[in-house]
Amino acid sequence: MPRSGVATIDSPAFLTLRVVVLGPPPGVTWALQIARDALEAPVATARGRITFTTQVRAAKLAGNAMPRLLGAAVQGPPDRRFLYLNSGVRAGQVATCWDRRAKVPLWHITWSMIDSVMSQKSKQLEAQIVGRAKDGGPACASVQLHGKGWPNYAFERPVKSATGARGQRVIRFAPSARLKALRPAAQRER
């Protein structure tokens, strides 16, 4: 498999995106939307956390510095890709008043992030979203990534290794104090 930085549409890089929903309202079903109307159940559900994973391919197109993400769950135009996390009726739940869909942005994912995870066995990027909207229902519309979002591995160092729901190795990253100042202002923790 080629390094992702030299991937092409003919030989893309394959990686896993993991999205963790934090603090969803109790009793509401969630699902990852696949294509137009198919649904995929979470890979793990624990108290206060719902975890989804999906496989994507990242291809490099001539004249485009950003990766083009492709996959069954990837939605939207090439420069503004996202995932839909459906809740309530849209997730197949029958007896509920909730009918919502959260849009999880992927356009922050860069080649440096992909290159970093391609050297890891898990080949996995993780982001978190807050699962509860201001009205107390499930998160909906365009959501912001919680914490650091999709971590920028070029400015971070591994601090904790864990095992994911499917047995793959997950590495969590934290900012390096020395490199934190080099990070673009928009990516610094507030």
C-alpha cells in the first residue's frame, strides 16, 4: 500500500474514522447513515458514549492539496465532506418524538494527519461530538467537533494507547507543550 501522501485515485490510502458521541440523551437510538437511506448501528454503546466507525479511502487528485475522502458513509461535495449521524426516527426508532441528523465535518482532515495514522497499525482517526443539543434533544444540523476535533498529528505526541471495540489499537494524542505554540491559532484549544 502506498503512503497516503503519494496516494492517487488509482491507489488510495485506506483508514478508519471513529466518531464518539458524548452525553447523548437517554432512550434515543443513533445510527450512522450509509449512502442515501441505509443505516449502520454503533460499534459500541456505553453509558454516556456511543461509538461509530467507518472505513474511508483518501485519494490525491492532481492540483488539489486536500485529500478526497471516499466511502459508503461519506456525504457531500469533494471539498466539504461529512458524515451523517442520525437519531430518533431517522435512526429507525419508532416510538420517539425525535427525528434528527447531525452533520460531522471531515474537511479538517489533512494529508499530515493521514500520513501520521498510516504508520500506525490501527490506521484510525478519532473525533468526538457532544450528543445533546441546547434543547435537550439529540445533536442536529452541523455540529462542532468536541475538544481538538480530528487531531493534527503533526503537532501532537502519543500519550495513551488503548484497544478499540473491534480489537484494533487506538492511540490518543495530546498537544506537545513545545509545539503547541506552532499550531495555527484556529487549531489551538480555547
